[in-house]
Amino acid sequence: MLAGALLGAGGFAFASETVLLNTSPALECYRAAADGGTPFDIDACTLAIERQMLTPEDLAATYSNRGILLARSGDVAAALKDHDLALRIAPEMTSIYINRSNALVAAKRFRAAMEDLERAIAKADALLPVAYYNRALMFNTLGDRQAARADAERAAELAPETAAYRQFVQTLSE
């Protein structure tokens, strides 16, 4: 499974997934979500959802990737609908909880966003550092620097190769 995580606007990390390794609308959608994309890339996601024969996990990932792009374009309500659909299809996918938490932050629904990050952390899979980092960013935004630092340190400990995590710990130490 391809998985990517990157920092989005406001410092929140986005994770996107798809298992398609060929040229396809679903792959284009994944790449757009992972690389910043534009609102025009939403069409590739929609085409994949409507026309491609996708496994349930790929369909859920494509809905979530489209949700990332919709949130970036400012359509947070549509983004949340896509993430909700994705979770109905594949509730076991940690990346969807992380993605939905980012859209919830954009909607200023911080409690719900924190709940999604708690769910992602409880799954304790390969995206655990991303979930801790996102929660650190949220704690910092909410003014709890101590909790932010603890989560940032945990993210850096779990993924020492990720410079953004180490840099955030340093920022919180100053």
C-alpha cells in the first residue's frame, strides 16, 4: 500500500493512501492529495469513484483523498462528507481519521478533531507518528504547550528521520 504524509496548510499533516500502482484516476487523485494538488484534481478523484472498479480500501482512500482536495479548496462541508463516507467503507484505516481531523480543524470543530486523532493514536499503526504530531500541533493551537511538547517528542521518538517533528520540538523548547 502506498502511503504518504505531508504537512498541509496550517501545519497539519495529511495522509493519503491508494494501492493502485498504474496510471489511473485513483492514482492521480492520490498524487494530487499527496503533492498539494489543485481543485482541478478533484475531477480525477470523482472519475475514479464513479468509474473505476476499486476495492473497498481503494474506494475509501479515494474518497478521503478527494476530501483532502476539497478541504484545500475551501469546501470543508463536502470534505467532511467524503471522509465520513470513507470511514463507513473502511473504518480500520487510520489515515482517514487523520484526514478527517484536519477537515474538522478547518471547520473549527476542535473537540471532534481531537477525538479523531485519539482514534488514530489508539490504532498504533505506521501512522502513529503523524497522529501524535497532528495532536501536538492541535494542543499548541489550543494553548497547551506542555501537552504539545509531549506529543511532539513522542512523534520525533517514533520517527527520528522526520525533521519536521524534531524542529517542532525545538520550537516548543524555546
